[in-house]
Amino acid sequence: MTLTRAAFVALLASFTLSTAHADAPKADVARSADHPVLKRFTGSVLAGYAQQDWDARSFPDASGVSKTEDQFARPVNIEGKVTRLYYLAPLGKSPLEVFRNYQQALVAAGFKTTWSCESEAQGCTKAYFALDGAERAKGMRWAEGNLPAMDGPHAGAAWNLAMALSHEQARLMVGTLTSGGRVLNLLLFTSLAENEYTHRAATYIEIVEPKAMPTGQVTVDAKVISQGLQAEGKVALYGLFFDTGKTDVKPDSAAQLDQMAAVLKAQPALKVLIVGHTDNVGAIDANLALSQGRAQAVVAALTQRGIAANRLQARGIANFAPVSSNAADDGRAKNRRVEMVLQ
């Protein structure tokens, strides 16, 4: 059965109405803080907080919301470090006042708007449903308290705090902000907190910072290495770890080294090159020496595992063979690698 928008709102309200913890939060949720690029509206409480070191979020593009559905017309997935914040403004502050203050601060800081809305006609009601509060609340930690009804038919009751936004007086802006040489993606949504009877404005913010995905978290096993060598004559290995600017193989590389040794032991006639690669940070000569040193360190680790030295050759080629652009962190992370190559 498909619920109409009105039925969905009514159903949601019936689930969230409560008499427990009737007081609104008086203090920020534990272990939380404003994001460094955007401070809170004065007097607000940071009532919900989450941060993922690396994740993906869905933002609207310049086309905004669909004309026929309560969803973003062409949602864009953005990956990086994600910070999600939910603020409650002081009692009596209107959503418009809160939104305008954020808007002015962001514009003054150089914010470039991708899309925005300030009314139902512009798509704000659709944007509220497209945000999918239940999904975006996942993993968030919440302050103690709820949203009490200050007057009206529900006086004395309260609504659950988690993502208590609404489509009433809703406004949204999404775009980019350059800070410290990085381009951050930012989404901000302000509305009444749950409904008019709370007399509070709520603001939900998502900030996605560009960051390379942590690599080397999956060891390539012997079977995959053999398949890669057979199919392409080489295989890239990201489970070999080195400190920045160093050539010593770190102890947590042991699992990957064991799998490399297993391939060579299973095929006694196999001879391979161990090729070190770097990103483009630093001088060419330094990167050549670094990549050569790392390749030699891997060869030494394999000989310690019983592989004859005459079956292995170390070569370092710095950043001469990138597999991705060095313009961003994620590309540089892919380029920093060691490869096994058939001789």
C-alpha cells in the first residue's frame, strides 16, 4: 500500500508523540562540536551528531527536486569524510531568522549555491521528503530530551527529538564552500522543529569533505594474485604498508606478504618484478629512490619467507605510471602501490 504525503505525516506524528523526557535538550550531545567551517546560530543546542571518517551522501544537483515525485531529480553521490549535525534554535526564534543568518554567513565565506528553495512552490516540501529523515538519522547520537508542545491541543506532551524536522517553513540550500584549499560540499535544511506547537526552529546540516578512502584494508589472496598475473601480467597490491617517506615494510603488511609468497611457492618456475610506485608529491629523484627502496624492502621480506632471491627483481619507477589522477587525495592513494609483474 502506498501512503499519501498527508497520511505519511499523520502516521509519523502518531509514532513520535510521547510524554517521556518532556523537556527540550539543555546541553549538546556528548562528544560533539560545531564543524570548523560553520558555527551554530547563537544560542542553539547541538542535539544530534554523527561523523563518518569515510562515507557517501546523496545531495541534489542544480535541477533540485522532481516535478512529479517527492525526491531529488538527479541525486548526486558525494564521497568523503561526512559530518551530520542537528541543531535546535532558542525558543521563539523563527526558521526564517535562523536560515537567513546561516545563509548570510555562508555567502560571506564564499559559498557557491548549487540549488536552494524557500517555499513549497520552489520545491521545499518535496525536498523535506527527499531528505528521508529516518535514513539520515541512522548512526546519529542524540542529546537527552524531547520536543515539548508549548501550547495547543498537545500541551503537556512531547515529540521524539530524532530528526524532528518538518515541511512547515522549510528552506534548503546546497552547494560548495572552499576552505583551506579544499572544496567542501554542504547541505543545510531549516524548518519548524516537528510542528508549530514546539515554537522552535531546527536545522539539519551535512558537510562532506574530500578525503581519500582508506586503502589497503583488503588483502589480495594468492588465488586472485595468480589470476591477475595470468590475465594481465601484473597485479597491484595495496595491503603493503609504509610510513610516509619511509622504505621499511610495516608489520601489518605480513598478511599480504604471506599471500605473495604462497603464489611463488606454488609456482616454482615463476619469476616476478616487484615494482614500487609513488604519487607525484615530492621531487622525481626522491620518489625514484623511495619507490626503489620500497620494492627492495618487499623483495627482502619475500626472501625471508623462503623465496629464492634470483626469482625476484626490485624496480622503482616513482610516479611515471599513474593509474589515477594525482589532482586529488583518492587518486594519489591509488597511485601509491606495489605491483607484482611477470618477468
